[in-house]
Amino acid sequence: MSALASGASAQAPAENLVEEVLVTAQKRTERLIDVPVAVSAVSGDTLSAKNITDTASLVRTVPSLTFQQAGTANSSFRIRGIGTSLFGQGVEPSVSFVVDGVVLARPAQSLTDFADLERIEVLRGPQGTLFGKNATAGVVQMITARPRHEFGGSADVTAASHEEYRVKGSVTGPITDTLAGRISAYYNNIGGYVSNVRTGVDEGGYESFGVRAKLEWDPTEQLNLLLTTDYRMFVGTVGRPIMVSTPNPNLAQLIGPIVASPSNRSIGTDVETLSKTNQAMVSLEANYDLGWGTLTALSAYQQYNEHGQVDVDGLYTPQPIYLGPQPSNTSSRFSINDGPIDIGNFSQEIRIANNPGQRLTYVAGLYYSDVLIHRDFKRAIDTCTGAGLVLGQPCATYVTRSGYHNAKLKSEHISGFGQAEFELVENLKLIAGARLQREEVTVIGNRPGLPLKPGDLNLQGPTGTWSVGTRTRDDTAMTGKVGLQYRFSPDLQTYATYSRGYKGLGMSTELTDDFVNGPPVLPEHVNAYEVGLKGRLPEAGLSFSLAVYYAKYTDLQIQANRSDPTTGVIQYVQTNAGSSTTKGFELEGEWRPSQNFSITGSATYTNASIDVDGLNCPMQVQLNAPVLTGNFPTNSCYRARSPNAAGVLVTSSPIQDIRNGSLPSTPEWRLSLSPRYEREIGSSDWSGFVQVDVNYQSKQQFAVEQDPLLTQDAYTLVNLSLGARNVVSGLSASLFVRNLLDETYFTNMAHVGTLGSPQFPNDVTAYIPRDAGRLYGVTLGMKF
């Protein structure tokens, strides 16, 4: 260690220095290697070079970040195995997304395309002291480019296979001596890659558009004002899984001519799985230089709207068709399942930070947030009736059960926070911080227990289930951080920290909820420990970061499957797990032995486990579940027979009490390696480059129920890009290939809802991403 420290202090030739990276992971500008937090910082240029075009593809370059695909409103990101994957909008994310300092209110807002980014910072582990209550897993911080007082801009055009077209550009420059502006925009038209054999339309594609405008004004030498407006639109046919396994002969007949397999790229539905979103944000940031520090005020309002439609049965049912006599036959057509989500959020943060270089440095502030969510939903299910029914054929008579609801959630939050670093002795710092927060959540729900139209039966039962009411819950919590940091030299430091994290309580807002007596989802807490080492050797062109961590979560907020396929009851509930533990290490590094050649890489090991009682068993073991009255086993399927509130003995659906189970979407190992070579082409103004990105991950499972059928095997993705750029004119051109080895992989898996039963448990669907197959394209660009 001493040799490394002394070597790091030596000055190297300028052409061999690793680029100095500045971040704002602690609400102030610092060198990346000085920050006592596990942080990955990726510049906008690096994202472009790796063909990372949206938040979902960030997983290719950030250790410990994973993505579990579903619809636009309920896909989820995870850091170190922890994330939020729920159908409803009443629970906040565990991975907080922050855009230019503004915290996004719900996970759905985090799915977005990239344009004109300065950099992205991913903070791993609980970050609640400085970033608030919905950061128990970490923070993804997107920093967009600011206006400049020199005229400039850029433009890029991309065309790729499967009719993928992307255009983006930006321009910036001075308006007056004290006022500068910047405007950026993008438009994407992405063709589908999953063929709908019934409609003739390729699904999985989308169209998106976004525009951002910024004004930066320096009215005095002390005051800086930054006004940002942002609008984004998305419409696409995403979120419909493909069938990969159908041993059930009835289902195999119904989906024909589709043949279920991992290589299947076809669906056969009569209704598109459609999603439309609009989101807008306006923010004003003011920074005032006090001489000895900086006072910052950030005001923001964000609005998000999403309307999604899902063909739940996954079949071609313009007329209801007979699906068979199995107990789980709850529908013969299930193609109406949709409703809008509207989110509005006003937030205000005021903080003060003293100047760096002092023995005591600190940042402290106040934060206020007011979130209002409207959730409406409607559902209709048709079931065949009568005699003489023929499998797969339309039925002459059927009944329709339908229902609807509307709900409103209001969440008001206020907190005070601060964090300080004090140099105890030379090179040794004490780190301490705390946040006191209070929130109040109210849900007003109205499910009138009436069908959608006359003639329908009530979805909730013969007489309907009327539920109109208001629930209000509040909570107060203290979180914090304490640790030590020791600096061996200006370019080598180590740290050890303890963090107490908190995620606020949740309230359900969905169609089947009890708006009068429904219990809240309890707050989630975490105690986390982290030890890190960061440094660089300028003369060797080497930089590295190592973090070792252990975190214990209690009342982890999860979605549990309470369905009973043997009776046809389908139910998913938001609840709390008993506890969860994540531990592992993350190693990142970059080596630049010459001006022309560099290698970046990472290695991540994650062991993420969960203990939770009363979850559904995997479907394939439910038939043989014994009925027990006590001494319930762990990690084994059983039916519990016990008295209900009225003292009557009842038998549960097949359940299990999981101990040391694996958290979903969390591979143990993830490895990446990215060599890049660039040099001048002869004596011209052009330079050429070639870059290879290799990403490996071990197997992972997608269900908290520990279902071995819903498991993705290990796979390796290789991406290749090569091109040239003119250092004088700013012109550039590149060719790229994503998934060079044509590897098939899935980003989520589930059992088929239609005809799913313990008798036929191996019917499986999967979400397949766009690049689960070789893609190639070209990008032309210009910078000026």
C-alpha cells in the first residue's frame, strides 16, 4: 500500500494521465476519487460510444445495476439486488432517479431516452441522508448539459436494423453578456421486432420525442440562475411477453400458428399492448455566492401521464372463445384492462454548503415535496356459458363481468438534512450526517361495485363490492450516516461508512383494493456498511475503485402473488417481506497505457437473499402440497389449515415460508471489459477508432417465489463499434453491432395466465429485449 501511495503522488506525462472526473454525488462538486461513496460516473460521450441510448441499457456499463422489464408503468431498476417491482402507483422506488437535482416521483418516469447529457452518476447503496426517503438501494443521477457562452452544438443521425431511426441535436450560445441559452431535442422512430400474426403489425416498437430548453443568467457576480423546461412524449407497443414454453396441448392449439420456444418472436393477440406517456418538467435553480459558501434553492414541478392497455389473455379473441373446463378458466376473453395514471409533483429544496478546502466542510438544507396521483382503471372479462362448447371455438353465449374504479393519492413530505466532514488529524476525516423526515399519505378511493355498462355482471361478485373511503397514514423517521475517510496521498484514499436508510410507507391505489380498511405497506429500513478504496496512478494511466458492502433490510416492500390457480382466484398484493440481506463487492478500473489505447472494466459479486412468509409456491409443486395445522416447514410447499376470524377452520392456497431465497433479477456475477483503440489516420485531420464491449452475467431468477422455471441462464453480450472523426470539422461516422454473437436472453419471465394451472405448470412467457438478437447500424454526427 505504501508503494502504491508514493507512486500515485508522482507526476506523469500529460498524455498518459487518466481523465479527471468531477461529480456531485454529495451535493457539491468533487473529484470522483475523493468521494467516500461507491459511484460510477459515465460521460455523455461514453454513452454514445457504447450505443447506450436509454436508461434501460445503462445496465451494460454500471456495476450492480439491473433492469426487470414489464409494462412502462411497472418495469423496475435494482441496485445490489434491491428495487421496487409493483403493479400499483402507491409505492415509491428504491432506486431514486434524479434529473438535474430534481427527484422523480415514481419509477415509471425513469424510463426515458437519452439526449444531450453531460454525464450520469450512479450511487450504489443507501443515499437517504442527502437524497431522501426513496433511495434505499441507490441513486441514478442524470446531469444534462448546461448553456455555454461560446456558440456550439451537435447533431447525430442513426439508422439500424429492424427499422430503428434516431435523430438528436443541440445548440448553445450567448444571448447577452450575462445570459446564455441551450436547446436540445430528439426524435426516435423504432420499428417493432415481435410479429403479431393476427393483426399483421410488428410490436415492440415505439415513437418518442423530447425537447429541453435552458436559460442561464448571471445578473450579478454572486448570483446564478438556471431555468430548465423539459417535455417528453412516448407511444409504443411494448410490454407484451412472448410464449417460450407451452406443453399444455390446449394452449398450444389456441396459439397456433405460433410455436412456443426461446427463439419465438411472434404473438397472436387481437388488441395491441399499447402505452402512451407524456411528461413535462420545469425547474429553477438559484445559486448565490456568499463568499464563504454557496446558498442554493431548487424549485421544480413535474407532470407525468400514462395510459396503458394490456391484452391479458394473450390470445386472438375478437369473439370470446372456449378455453376449457379447468378450474383456472376464469376468462374466455380478457382484452380490456386499462386506465390512465396522472402524477403531479411540486418540490422545493434549499441548502447551503461552505467552500471546500476547510477543516470542516458541510452541506445542510430543507426539502419539501407534494405529490398528487390520480389512478383510474377499468376491466372486463368474458366467460363462455352453455353446452356444446368446443375448445378454441367461439361460444354462442357468454357473460361479461366488468368493473371500474378511481383513486387519488396525496403524499406530503418535509425533511431537514445535513452532512459534514471534519479533519480529525492530518489526512483522517470524520463523516457524519442525518436527515429527519415526516410524511403524510392519503388515499381517496371509489369503487362503486357497478359494471361498466348495462347487461354486464359485477366484476367483484353477484352484488358487487362497494368500496368508497379515505385512508390517511403518517410517519416520522430519522436516517443518517457516519464514517471515516483516510487519505494516503492526493490520489489514494480509503473509507468506511455506516448508513441508516428509510423508504416511506405505501398505500395501494388499484382496482381490487379495500379503500376503507386496507392496510398500508410498512416503511422499509436498511442498515448498511461499506468499505472502499479509490485511487489512481497517473504515471501508469491507471485508476480504480473497490467497494465491499453488507446491508440488512427489514420490511422490504415487495409484490407477492396470492393467487390460487386451483380455484381461479388471481390476486397480487403489495406487502412487506420479513428481511433481506445483500452483500458483495464491486471493482471498477481503467487503464490507459498510451494516448491511443484504453481498457475499462468491472467485476461485481452480489449475494442478495430474502426471508418472507406466506408466498405462493411455484406452480409445478402445488398439486402435492400437504395440509398442515402446525409446525410449518421452511422452503417447502404446504396448505395451512387454521381458524379464521370467526373461528371456522379454513385451508389456505399452497404457500411457502422462504428462508435465504434469492432476490429477483440479481445475478451473482457480472463482468465487463471494454478495450478501445484510437489513432490519427496518416497526416490527415481524421482519427479512427475501434471499440469492443463485453458483458457477462451469471444466471438469475425472476420470481421472489423462487420458481426454477423462471430462470435465465448465464450469457455474454459482445458489442462492436468502429468509426472515424474529423478533429477540425467535427464530422464523425461510426458503424456498430449490438449483440455480435446473436445471444438470446430475457429480461423477465412468468407463467402463462391463460390456462395456467398446477396440471400444466410449464407454460411460460418471457419479455425479450430488442437486442436479444444481432443488431447493426450506422451513426453520422457533427459537433461545432
